[in-house]
Amino acid sequence: MSNQLPPKPRTPAKVVKRVIILLAVVALYVWTFSSVNINWERVFSERTLENINRIIPQFFDPAWAETGTILVKMVETIFIAYTGSLAAAVLAIPLAFLCASNMVKNKFLNTIGMWILGAVRAFPEIILAIIFVAAVGPNPFAGVLAIAIGSTGMLGKLYSEVIESIDMNIIEALEASGANKMQILFYGIMPQVLPEFLSYAIYRFEIDVRASSVLGIVGAGGIGTLITFAYLNRNWDEVGMILLVIIIAVTIIDQISGFIRRRLV
Amino acid sequence: MNKTDEFIPTSLYPAKTKRTISIAFIVVIGFYLVSSITTESFIINFFLKLGNITDLVGRFFPPDWGYVNNVWPKLFETIHMAIIATTIAVIISVPFCLLAAHNITTNKWLYNSMRMILNIIRTIPDIILAVVFVGLFGIGVFSGIIALIIFAVGILVKLMSEIIEAIDMHPSEAIRASGGNTIQTIWYAVVPQILPQFISFSLYVFEINIRASVVLGLVGAGGVGQLINKEINFLNYPAVSTIVLIIFAVVVVIDWISGKLREGLV
Amino acid sequence: MIEFKNLSLVYPNGNEGLKNINIKINEGEFVVIVGLSGAGKSTFIRSVNRLVTPTDGELIVDGEDILTHNGKSLRELRKKVGMIFQSYNLVKRSTVLKNVIAGRLGYTGTFRSIFNMYPKEDMELAYENLKRVNIENKLYSRADELSGGQQQRVSIARVLTQKPKVILADEPVASLDPPTSHQVMKYLKQINQEDNITTIVNLHFIDMAMEYADRIIGMRAGEVVYDGPASEVTEKTFEEIYGRTIREDDIRGGEVNE
């Protein structure tokens, strides 16, 4: 056959880009694997075997006797998450309007709002919790504040996306009929965004239940406090029980919130 | 005159809607009050005691810039943990993504059990995984990496199986019709459709892993979190704020790079 | 030769897709199946490469009863029977060439196909087939950059690349405009004549059926209600097949004949 395939067209720019990305990735891996410090002798030591034999059976034989204490702390965890996320759901609204380019027609303010929200999001909740524990002492309030601030970052961003996607014609119509700014907000904007705001807030509550269950490790209240005690005292049966309670509670809350969110939208 | 003629609407909403909304509102507020009272946390306190709080937060300032050089080794360890864990998690998650997508795994029993395992894994907080692995393998990077892998696989499989379920199944019909076997069908008709998202989600999981690996150090699973834990125990707050600021900068930079890369993909 | 012997298909939900079909299709014939949507045309065609599995009767393709095929023997059957789809079914993000070479998958080992290790002859065959449908200049374009008609031509090239004995086409022109429809049908007809490949096409449009078919089979409610040479078919025949008068949307239009 005389059917020679024509050569594949390649633009030099593309080739260079690919080579650079490839080199960067290779360099990253070389750097990682040459400097990472894993103590293999410890990992594959007799102690590990002993630990496995000791911990795993305990872990899967949860301490039912502790159920009462653990449940009380789990409820506290849910309360922390709820208080924090409700506060965030409200705090995020003004910030979201500030970020939405169709509401505040000032690029500078939009960008500032985005920066605030972005900065907040970059902190893991547990770091916020550390700071608030230092500020208000080791109690649930520190956890609530950490959750509230952390959630505001994400909710503000999601809310502002919702606001930017609304139908502006309705607002034009209201303006044309002589409505003032507040009236437009409550008759034109809120009805459009409220279901999605609620849905996101509930979704964030799901995440917050997960997050607040570990805040106790740094002293910010909730079931995490028990994790630290159980872990320091090597009560693996308690760790197992705590984990079981968290899994069940989180699953139930996910189901309920999923149900409510489906009804909302 | 019949009755309907006399009807004048007194409200903008039907009575039933009003009732539902009122009840929902009362429940939300009621539950809020209960939560606030039991946890003794009133958000208003935050604003009332703002001065007090700023004073206390002030202990973190100014950051101890002399401490910066102590941060790098542990910070790099955190990044290394995230890179290794993400890489391994991505490889492990491939078969599970396919098993957890109902259009690829037509066996109902297999699909449902995969989904159930996945949901349970995703409810386990990363830090508890770390606690358990530190217990098993001792303090250090290895425990953290294992915890991150499991955590990342949970997220990645969930996200990817949803993408796979949304693909266009027509091409795979064509590949099957021309005699391709299962693996060829997946490679030729499924993979090209999901590859950009797969890479994008892998980068996203890398971002999450960076954040998570900061936290894992708090329980001894390696990385910069270990440093935070140490300095907090010494009440060395200016050092803590140095670490936190550096983490913040690194997280922002990595998110930005990975965001740029992901934009280029889709 | 393809032979349907008392072939029936009942879907799991109880719908009867095919009712006791007895048809013989000879080698090299260009058969057009007509009927309203839901008449069983698609089920008929998809039985031949077992994308659906008839529940009763026999279906002989190339001397074998294909209803017993599974796994490897089923893939062997599908190598011999190529298929063209209404929505082209190309992998949109892959290049044209990669889509066409996918026609060789049945001939290529899994390992070789994953690493794109195709013999030179296969690549040349793919390129030659792109030339046959006049789209070789789009070789390295992504499939989603092509128009509908171009995509359908690529899918014809893909089918040719698997060197089939039979080509099935399920509503190949339903998503195209009239001129492009005629172009695609002409390629199919030309390939049928030059390579003597048995071709079975599902069509809804009566004018196209009359123009391109050697033989027309009419279906209604899972049964064959007409079977005869295209030359004997009139509008009246279609009205009998469809069970109603002919409407405007039953006719594709465009060029009638050059």
C-alpha cells in the first residue's frame, strides 16, 4: 500500500509546554522521594505486629459501657456544628452580596470580598480552633467560633455564585414599577436565592458535623475531647466506640439533610 | 351571591405554606437556642467581648520571624506526605471508581456494597484515621501517609464515580459493537471522556491533602502540625502564628497553581 | 447470508420487540428497514450483532447460530458485523484517527491496544478508509470539532477499518440535514457495491428508502409486514406499512437524483 500517514502536526509551543510540565513533575517526585523520611525499621518492626495484635481486636470490640458519655459528647458536637453553621449562614449573606459583581458594581470591593473569603477558606478549621482556644479558653464556644468563621468562607463564595446567576430581568421589572432597594432585595432577589442558600447552608452543616467531631482534639469541645483521652490512655475499645458513634451520627444527619435538600430545590 | 365571590385574599401565601414556614422557623431558632445554651456559646459574645478576644489573639502577634527557618523542614515533610499520599490514592482509586459507577458495574450487589463501603469510609474523620495509624505504626510520616491515602481515596472515588455515571455511553456501545473487550471499551470509550476531570480532581484532592496533612501532625502523624502541637504546649504563641502564616501562604500558592492547572484542563 | 428463523424477542418488562421473524438476507444486498419509531427496526438490527439478545428462535449469520455466542465468540461475530449509529457514537475528545483505529480493536490484543501499538498496515488501512470518505485532512482533529455529517463519515471509516462482512446502520441520517443525509447514504451504497458488503439500514424516510435500497422490509409492532424489491414499492406500500397516510416528515427531500 502506498498510503503513508501524514506526520502529526505539532506546534513547538505545545511541545515545550509539555516538556516543562513533565520535567516539573519528575523533579517534584525526585525531590519528594529523596527527602521523605520514613522510618521503615519502625514501621515493619515487632512492635507494629504487637500493636496490630493488641489494637485491632480492641478496636473492633467497642466499649459499649461508655455509650452514655460518648452520646452526650456527640450531641454536644452536633450543637457546636449547628450553632456555628447557622451563624455562618447568616454572616455569609452580606459578604456574598459584597462579592457578587451584579450587586455591588465595584470591582475593587468585589475583589476585597473575594480575598477575605479566600483567606478564611485557606485556614483549616482545626487551626482556627487552636487560635480560638487560646482566645476564649478550652470550651465549646471556641469550637463554635472556629466552625462559624471557617464555614463563612465557603458559604460566602457559594452564595455569591448563586447571586451572580440570578435572573436580573425581574429586578429591572421591579425597578420599573418604582420599588426601592430594600423592596427589590426582598421581592426580587431573596425569593430567587433563598432555596439555594438554605440548601448550601444545610450541606455545610453536614460538613461541620464532621469537622466539629475532631475539634475537641485541640480542646474546642465535642466528641474530639474523648478521642484525645482514649488515645492517650490507649483505650482502643473506646476509640472504636467513638468512631462507631461518629459514623452512625454522620450517616443519619447526611440522610436527613439530603432529604430536606431534595425537598427544597 | 355564592361564597367564592366574597373571597378576598388576605395573605400572599396559602395558609399551609405559611404554617410550614412558621414551624420550620420556630424549629430552627428553637434548636439554635438549645444548642447555644447547652454549649454556652452565644455568637453575640464574640462581638461583645471582641476587645477581650483581640487582646488574647494579640498574644499571637507579632509573629516570631526568627522561627521561620525551623518551619521549612516540617513544612516540606507535609508537602511530601501530600504528594505521596495523593499519588498512591489516585492509583488505588481507579478500579474502585469503575466499581462504584452503575453504568460500568452492572452487578447491583457489587455496586451497592461498593457504595456502602465508600459512604462509611467518607464519614471517618481524617484525624481519627491518623490516631489509629499512629497507634499501629508509631509516630511519624508513614502513619500520616496511610491516613491521607484512605481519606483521599474516599473523596476521589465518590467524585469520579459520579463523573463516570454521567458520561456519554454511545461511544462504548460502538466499541463493543466493533468487537472490543471490556478493557478496550473502558480504555477507548470511557477513559478519554473522564481523563481531564480525573486529573483535575486529583489536583483538588492534593489541595485537600495539604490542608489535612497540616492537621494530622497534631496527633503525631508527621508534618508541620507536629510543630504547631509542640509550640502550643510551650505556649509559644508568636512561633505558632509564624507557622500558621507560612501554612496560609503555602496553601494559597498551591491552590492557585493547582487552580491554574485545572483551568487549563477542562 | 443472514437468516432469521422464527425469531422473537420479549423484553424483561414484557414488551415484544420482535414477533416471529422469518427473513433471509443475501450476501451483498442493500436492505432498508422501514417503519414507524417503536416498530422494532432497531431491535431487528441490533439482534444481528447481539447488542440485544432475542429470546426465541434462531439467527444465522455466516453459517452460525449467533444466539449461543458469548464472550470471545461474540466478539468474533462483532468483528464481522460493523455498525453505524444515529448519534455517530464517536469518542468526542479523541482524535479522528484514534476513533477510526478503534475499528481494529477486535483484531488487536488488549495490551497492544492500550499502548497504541498498532501494526503499520492497520494505520494505513485506517488512513485509506478516511480517504474513501474524503475526510483524510481531518486526521488529527478532535472528533467534536467536526460537523455531524463529517462525524458520520468518520464512523463509516471506523466500520470499514474493521473489515466487516455486514454493515448495520441504525437511523444513520436521522440527525443530519437533507444534503448531508444523501451524501452519507451515497457512501454507504458505494461501499456496498464496491466491497460487496451486505448492508442493512434503518430508515424512516420513504424517498431515501426507495432511492438507495435494493430491497425494502417494512415493520410494524415487531412484525415484518412487507418484504420486496425496492423497485416494486410505491407510496401506497408505505401507507400500508405505516398504517396511516404519508406525511411531510416521512420524506427527507433534498436532491432526488443526479
